[in-house]
Amino acid sequence: MSNSSTGEDRSHDVPLIDIHNVAIYRGDTHVFDGLSLRIGQHEPAIILGPNGSGKTTLLKVITRELYPVHANDAFVRILGRETWNVWELRSHIGVVSHDLQTRYRPDASGLDVVVSGYLSSIGVHGTLAKRITAAQADRARAIMAELGVESMANTELRRMSTGQQRRCLLARALVHDPDTLILDEPTAGLDITASFEYLSRIRSLAAAGRNIVLVTHLLNEIPPDIDRVILLRAGKIVADGPKSAVLTEENLRLAYDTDVRIAKVDGYYFAYPPDGGHEITE
């Protein structure tokens, strides 16, 4: 997008995500009402909240899998646009989620998973495989090597660890070299070793200039490098701002409906229960 009077490029000023006063349903469930949220193109952010807070619904709105109820004073704009071709959008935003991982057939190979990113498909079965060029396959293998799963190219998903599967999904998102990665519950199903390794790779991608939006219910998944936290509860934004202001015991009590204590170690935040962590009753 350009300024007509000066010809100056203003595309960097357009928000990555611009949501204004929207109502959103998921099936028959009214998840959000009057939601407004803006995230800049180069603004790393955390979307934090308990199960049922609306995180997954918000993610599906951002990736254009769900649309808000039509209203004259409401909109959802991604990079300034309300409508996108899904293949074009993937060149700007890459998504890695546990939900996406479970949609692949267990006999899909690692390379099949990665190259399916070029087609925004789940796998490359049948005639889809013929649409993948040699150059695309070579790039896919190169990205797998960068993520340490090059040996999984011909291995079926069911024969991989959950961590290896997750890295193949990350490679799938990276084939388009997107400016932003959206990571949904990144360590779900991973053991401690795999979790630490995966979170380290995310930090490396951020350090290399990739914008990260991370969706989670766990404080310890929040990288020290990301400061903005958007805290959700039951379809409402409880707090939005720097970690030091949002990650307070009072805000987390409101969001999670339980008393909580917070510890901070080397830039990471941890939640732990006070006196056994008894649930609050009204």
C-alpha cells in the first residue's frame, strides 16, 4: 500500500492483525462479543489463557478459518485486508498447531508433511504430489536439515516422536518463508527434553528476525524475548500489555479462577499453587 501524494511505502504501518468490535461464533457457541485487538507486523506477542478462554477460536479467525458476524461497525483485517486467498496468506503467516498435526495420516512421510505447505493441503496424496517441483522438494529438505529432521524425510509420522513430528510441521510452515509464525500450544505432548529443544528453536527463529505470535495456556512457554501478553478469559481480554503488568497474581487469578503465585527465573515466568492451590469458590 502506498501514499498517493508522496509515493512513500506505508505497508509496514499496516497492522498484522486488526480486529474491531466483532462477534464470533464457533458452531452454536457465542465465543466473542465486541472483541477488539490489534497486533503490529513486527510485534511479537503471546495470547495466553485457560482452556475455553477463546484462544483456539481467535487463532481460527486470524487464519481465516472462521469469520465474524457481519456488522457495519465490525471488521477483521489481516495485513490491512478483510479477504485473503489462503495460499497467498500462507506466504505472510505460517501456522503450527497440534490440531493441524492430528489431521495428517499416520503413514505420511516427513517430506510429504513439509512439501504440503506449498499447497496448503493436508498431505500430498494422488495428483497433488505431481504439483511439487524438484526445487520445492530441495528447499523442503534444506529446511528439515536446519531443524534437525533431515533423516525423517522418508519416515512415516507414526514412527516419529512427537517432537520430530512437530518440527516437520514447523518446516511445513517455513517453506513459504513467512514473516510471522503463529504457534498454537507449541509444547503440547512433548516431554521436557523435546519441549526445551523446540522452545530454543523458536527463540532462534525470533532472533533471526521472524515475528512470533505464540498461543498458550502455560506461563513457562513464554520466551523471555517476547514482552507483550494478551490474557483471555471466557471470550474477554482480561489484560493486554507488557509481561510485568499483565502477569500478576491478581490477573492470573481472574483468568484462571484459582489463586496462584508467580516466580520469575532468568526471564521465564512460572506459576505455582499457594497452600495446595485450592480452587476459589464464590
